[in-house]
Amino acid sequence: MSSSEPNSPNQEYDSLYAKRKEIYPREVHGIFASWRVAMVALTLGLYYILPWINWGEGRQALLFDLPNRKFNIFMLTLWPQDLIYLSALLIISALALFLFTTVGGRLWCGYACPQTVWTEVFLWIERKIEGSRPQQMKLAKSPWNMNKIIKKGGKHVIWILFSLWTGFTFVGYFTPIRELMHAVPTWDMGPWESFWIFFYGFATYGNAGWLREQVCIYMCPYARFQSVMFDDNTLIISYDEKRGDPRGTRKRGSDKPTDKGDCIDCSLCVQACPTGIDIRDGLQYQCIACAACIDACDDVMKKMDYDPGLIRYTTLNEISGKGLHIFRPRVYLYTTILIGLILAMSWSLYTRIPVSLDVNRDRNILYREANNGDLENVFKLKIMNQDSKPHKFVITMEGLPGSVLDPDEKEITAASGETANTLVRVRASEDVIKDRSTNITIKVTAIDDEKLTDEEDARFLAPADWFR
């Protein structure tokens, strides 16, 4: 039988997919671990607390009310007409990501990415229940017994409850969270609320509890195109081969061997890595720049009485002796564009007037003669109140002295988010009209706030025979 045949004992197969190797990251302590804990507390604290904050008179500070097409963002209330601000925010976020990646590599992945943040929480829960890395590995290899069932089952119960609370909070950004809180116990939720609570909860449980590093390695596109934003002056986590190699074990407190580098080959940097890579093999796309390997290595260097920084944030140019050049033309370019966009968007929001006026001529008739002989033009007005509270608006007209707005200083009320429609008539006598087409301005102003005002130009038309 040929060795190429399927039943041949010498047949070798290459799998298209690498079998997952279970990773048990070692808990480390240090400056970067403290930064990660601080970022987890900050990001998750904001995520879980913000929906419960009110702004003004019982209005949820952060609410994306899709059914009513209204978006509350603290003091602002935005509408679908304000989509440009969302576009600007996405552009600013993308540029900020480019800037941070150009300067400091995958800082977003290591400290602020939701996958990293929630995985850190799940790992913390796992360590509290199952113990340290060696204890977790021992428990995984042990046969199933009551102790293993209690620990494994308890861990997953807490994971699931935490995930459901995460899903509930997510929906609370789109449905008033206090209403949702009262609807959950009686199961008085809509189908979409129920779906998204369980879907987002399931995604959190699956990604942070089961998939973990596989999301970063196989599913996240950022890991694939990060090299486009990297150059030899980008800060990355690197192992100093010149200082560390050749590697070799030695006893603590012994003199440094003359034929070996500083690396004692303890593999703690590998054990601390949440994606299971060996940073000593060079830059790899699986590295999420969490710096756990730096904390682990610095702790070993301290115990060996060696200088820290064998593994550190540095650049390829700095390691090769070309110096550290963080600030370079592309950094200045990204920074300038980013600051410009932020200032432009901030100024636009600051000067934004939450009322909009649309004026259209009555197309059924361009003009008509009133009973008293005056000429009359009719206009259709649409007043959009984009503020967070109702307002009463007064309508005025300028540009045609001696004319009359019928009725004079007409008032109309518009609720928050409402478009109020009304008709106005502009009347003028023969001695007032000087031309067949006269430019006029129709203006609306909130009675309780004169800053809420908008105006639009229109034309008052007259027949040609009025001037014969």
C-alpha cells in the first residue's frame, strides 16, 4: 500500500486549524498591572453607572431612544438630522486609534478594548474561585468530583449572572433603564429588549469566558492590519536580545555567568501572557500589548538583582541603537487633524441652535387679492423643536415695511422633538409693494429663550399688472 493512501500508517496530515491550547495566565503585579486594573475600573464603572445618571428633570443622561428617534447625551438632545455629529465622532475615534497605535502600538487592545476588559473580570472571578494558575491547571486535570463540580459550576453561575447584568445594562442605553428595571421581574419587556439582553449576555459569556484569546487572534481584524500603522519608531513590547541572550538558568544570588545573558529562561513571561505567546520570539500579531510580560520579567530581574527592562516598551530603532524618535511627521499630522476635528465639532455643538425652520410657499396659488384690495402670499411653515423640552414660538417677518403678518406675531407650541406645521399669510397694500419679487425673512423665536431662534428667506410675489 502506498504511503500516500489514507490508510497508510506513515500518512501525515496537516490540520487547517490549530487545536486550541488551554491558557491559564499567571497573575502578575506591577505598574502595568495596576494600570490595567485602573482602566478596568474606569471603563466598566462608566459602562454600568452612566445609564443610571439623570440630567435635568428626570431625563436619563445617556439614552439612545431609537423608537422616538431621540438621543440624549447629557445636556444635548440630538435627532436624526444631527447624524453629522455621529459621523464626526466616528472619524475622530478612528483618527485617535491611528494616532495611539502609531505612537504606542496596541494600547487600545491591552487596556481599553471590551474584550480585554471583560476577560480581565472573568479571569479575576476564575482566580477567586479556582485559585492560582497551578491550582487551576491541577483542577482541570483532576477527575470530576464534588469539589470540581462546585468550583466549576459556581464559576459559570457567576459568569452567567454577570453577563446577564451586562446585557441588561446594554439595553438600558436604548430603553429607559428604570422602566426596564421594573419590567424585568414581571417579564413585561418587549421582544427586542428580551432578545438583546440575552444576546449581549451570551456574547459576553462566550467571548470573555470561553473564546478569550481566540477573539484577539482569529476574529479581531485590528490584529491583522496593525502592521500598516506600525513603523520602526512605534513603541512596542520587545525583548532585548543583545542583553538577554544566550539564555540560561542560574541560582538566585549567584554571580552573573560571563557566558550567558540576563534572561534566566524562567518562562514566567510566557506564563503571564493572556494569548500564550513567547515575546522573546519577537513582535507577533497575537501580542495585545497588555505588558503582563514586562511586570513578570521586571519582578524576576529585581529578585536576581539585575536591572529591569529586559522586556520593555521600546522601538525597533532604539533596540538597534538608532535612538528613540517617538515624535515624527505622521504623529504631528494625526495630532493636528485630530485636534482640528475635535475643536470644529466642539464649536459646532456649542453654537448649535436646537430649533429648525422650513418655509415653503403654498403651491396652489402664488398670490391672491384680499377683500380689502391688499395682496396676499401664503407660506407653509415647519418648526422643528430639537430641544429636550417643549417651547412656545412666536413667528415674525422682516423685509417688507408696511406689510402685515396674519395673524400678527402668531404663536405656536411644539413639544420636544415635534415638528409643528402652520400657515402664515403676508399681506401688503399696493403702495407698499415696489417690485414683482421682494425678499422677505420669516423668523421663529422661543418665547422663554430668545437664543432659540431660526430664520429663512422667502419671496413675496406680486402680479405684473400692479405696476402698469
